[in-house]
Amino acid sequence: MILSMPLFETHHLGKDFRPGTDSMVRAVHDISLQIEAGSFVLIRGSSGSGKTTLLALLGALERPTQGQVIFDGRDLAQLSGVALARVRRRLGFVFQNFSLIPGLPVWENVTYPLIPRGLSARRRIEIARRSLDQVSLLDRLMTRPSELSGGEQQRVAFARALAGEPDVILADEPTSNLDPDSGRNLMQQLHQSHAKGITVILASHDPEAVPFATHILELEAGRLKI
Amino acid sequence: MRYFIELGRTGLTAVLLHPLRSAVTTACVVVLLSPFLVGLALSQGVEEEAKDSIKFGADLYVSGDQFGRRVPLPLEAVHQVSEIEGVTQVTPRIIAGIVLGADNVDAVVVGLPLEHFPSKLTCVEGRLPQPSKRNELVVGTELARRLELHVGDLLPPFYHGSQGDRISEVVGLFDSDAPLWQARLIFTSFDTAAEIFNQQGLATDLLVECRSGYQESIASTLQRNVAFPRRPGEGVIRTRVTSREELQAILPGGIAHRGGIFNLHFVLAFAVGIPVILVTSGLGLSERRREVGILKATGWQTDEVLLRNAVESLALSLAGACIAILLAFAWLQWLNGYWIASIFLNGIDVVPAIRVPFRMSPIPVLLAFLLSFVLVMTGTLYSSWRASTVSPIEAMR
């Protein structure tokens, strides 16, 4: 897939787990693509097709074993740990298992990524209010994640992704642990974010996501299906 | 600045995020540091007490010397020493070790003229020996408890005497707050002590008080010019003089030697403590790794994660040191060193019958903070570093 003005580019991207052993797994193999800013990309595929790994490679959460990921003109493989962290600050992640910190109240979970930016607690609470308002959870500011339903936890995770005002939201199967209503709700929120100009890359096999996508990538056994 | 304050704050809240890990790490620090602090406090307390004993003791301690060995002096020496210019008072003393009871308890009999009994010596029960009466003893509470002695008890003769065997009577028990040194003492009159040991006419040493500025010349005179004849044909007894300053100089050496052994043992315990903390810091490691993965996935840098962990470790080490200091103080002050004093002080029971001396000075307290920090940092550094250097997705897995 070739798009104009690429925000992401990959060249012959590959990721092997346990390379050089008998149990080596080739999660992603020879993927070359370009994703333009402002698009809503849906990555589809069956379980084990490499969706999560591709998302992790695009989001600088994993280093590739082959090929390149270029984000905003910079080869992620060439970046230092500090520079990679700065790249991640431009991205907002929504994980399948929510990945909230259990002991922290909702507002802290939402704004924890902002702490290294040196924001005061007061400013972070303001941001948390704004982000939680967007996902209709303003009344749960001081609640612990364990007191929330799965759908609410996923909305908190989404609010956390929004709090850093990201250029890109990467969401990995965000609806798979949710009931249909909560899933639809989250899809609407992703759609709204996309409408505001945020690039959305969603890994999902949820058919509800298809209408929102501007581009769809099909993965099969770690390869891009053409 | 705000950047560091906010990062530091997350380190402090992380202490509460992992309550089990925090509690176990703090407990390890407390278990290691408390005995160390108690040992140091006891050591300093004993040293202070010893210094006081020397400070309020005599200017010179004079004993006999033959072929480099200490021997008793004849009582005529009292008069002879009194004649030396600058001497204000000479007190003969008998000090001798004995073994008492079925359990062979070591005790020390001190015989002094009654008018020279230590002014701090007060009886918790009974009275001090009276001038008109002989063979009266006052016994330290610790010794009395061990030997099950009470006021009015009669003690059989210690030795067979040339002038007949005399029974001694316990007439008093002295204060348990008396210095540690007195806990195993038996005080009696000089004459009674001489009779007990059947060594009439001899003193083990003389306590000499001097006028200011004369101490050196008196010591010199005693060592060079004074000798006491023994029985005909047995040569003379020369004097051996030990000044207060010499005792004060010897004391730190002895304390330091004992302290050195204690410190060596502590270093070994400390070395064992680091891997213990290393293991305990691994408690809830998977949860911790996942947390670090979340932080890194959301834009935290490795050094920011490490700084957060360092602040957490600092908080834990401060908490551990504070609790250890308070516990050590409470243990000594209110529990009177229950059990632990018997480990550090020779001859003290699990439940000390005397008031154990201790002093908590600032340097060991500061040292406790430093050791606690080193212990926790060294113990947690590896697991923190491991968790924060893997890729975020691997940490979250």
C-alpha cells in the first residue's frame, strides 16, 4: 500500500522471536508499507497473524530483527533510548488488557505519562478532567481501576492515550475484552479522535471497526496480504 | 526542578504501590540495622561508664611489682606513700576474684576502708557495712539474683583462715542502676576482705589522690625511689604506678578492639543482607516489570524509570533506618536490652537485672542511614535496571 505524505514507512520489516533457535517464531515478515498522517488504518487478521507485533514495531515498543520502521522521516532503529522515548510521547497506546497501574487512582493513571514532561499535579488534574470528560468518566477521577468495569478501564486507557495530545493512537484489540455496547462506544471515540486529525492505527478483527477505517491491512502468518 | 520533584513524588508513591515489597525490604533493613545500632549504643554506653569510673577514680593506682608481675603491697606502704610531697590521700584496696555457688559464678570482692566506699554506692535493700561489725557484705543485685542471695543470708567461709573460719553476712544489695562494672561486685570493709582471703597486712593496690600538678613527680618518686621490704631474705617489692591518664589512654584501645570484632561480624551480616534484599526486591517482580513496561510504553525514559526507583529505594531505606533507630532506642530504653544485651555484654542475662548502659550518638545514627541506603540501593539496583532496560512490550508481557 502506497499513500502520500507518509507518517510511517516500513521497509522489509521483520520480527523474529527466539531467533537462531529451533523454536524461532517469525511474527512479522517482509512488510513494506506507508501510512499517511490523518489516516485511520485497520490492521486485520486472525489470531497469531502478527497484528500486535506489527503495532508494537510501529509504536517503537519493539526493535525489528529485519528491515526498518521510519516514523516522521526518522529510522527508529537508529534512535537512542532517549529519542525512542520521545517518539513514544507522540504516540498514544490503547492495549488489549488496558495496562493500567492498579494502585493509582484514575486521574493518576491518565496523566502518569505526562510526569516526565514536568507538569505540576494541578495541571495534570486539569488534563485528566478534560480527557476523562471526553470518555464520559469525569465522575471516576479518584476511583481505582479495580473498582471499574472492563469497559470503563478501557475508556480510562483511552483517556490516557488522549491526555498526551498524541499525533497517533495505536490501539491493539481494544474491544476484544469489552461487551458489544462498550466496544461500539470505544469505536466511536476512536472515530472522533480520527475526525480531530489524529492518525489511528487499530489492530482488530472486530467487524465494527471496518466502517471507520480509511485503509485496511490484512495480515496472514506475519505477511501483508495483498 | 519541577521535573525532578514530580519524578521524585512518583518514587514516593511507588512505596505504597507495592506494599508487600516495601514492607519486606524495610523489615530486612530493620532486622539488619537494629542489632548493629544496639551493639554500638551498648558499646558506647559501656565506654562512657568506664570513662566515668576512671574520671571519678583515683589519680594514681599503685600496686607492687616483682619481676614484672603485679603483687600485693604491705600496708606499711600506705604511710610511706602518704609522706611523699603532694599526696593528699592514700586508700588501700583489696580486689580479688572468687567463684561462688554451684554454677561457679564469677564475682569480685572489693575491700575498702568504709569511709572510702564509692559515694554512688547506694543500697536498694538493706544497708552498707558498719564500722563496728565485721564480715558484712553488700552484693550487686545481678549477682544476688544469680546466687539467690537476700539480705540476712549467711555465706559459708570462702577459705580456711589461719585465725579461724568466719561466716559472712549479706547486709545489703546495691542499686541495679549502679555502673555495669559493679554488678558482680561484693563490697566489704578492708579488714573483712583481708580476713576472707587470709592476707592480713597486704593490699592489692593503693588509690592515691594528689594535689594538682604533683601527679607526675609523685609517680616518678614512687617508681624510682620507693621499694618495700618483704620478709627477711625475700628482697623488695617495687611499685607499679598507673595514672588516670594512662587508664584513659588504654580504654579506647580495648573498646576499639572489641568494636573491630563487632564491626567485622556486622560487615559479614551486611554482605549477606544485600542478596537477601536482592531476593526480597524480586517480590512482585512480574507486576513491577509490567508497571515499568507501561511507563516506558507511554514515553518514560530508562533514566526516569531508574530515578523513580532510586527515590523509592531511598524512601524505603530512610523508613527502614528510622524504624531501626527507634526500635533500637526502645529496645534499650524501655526493654533494657532484653535478650540482646546478653549477646553484647559478657555476664548479662537474657533479662538484665541491672540497668544496661547505652548511648546513641549522632554518628552511628547517620551511619545507619548510610548503611540502609547502600543496602537497599545495592539490593534493588539490579532488578530495577533489568526491568527498565528491556523493551516495553517484553516488560509488559
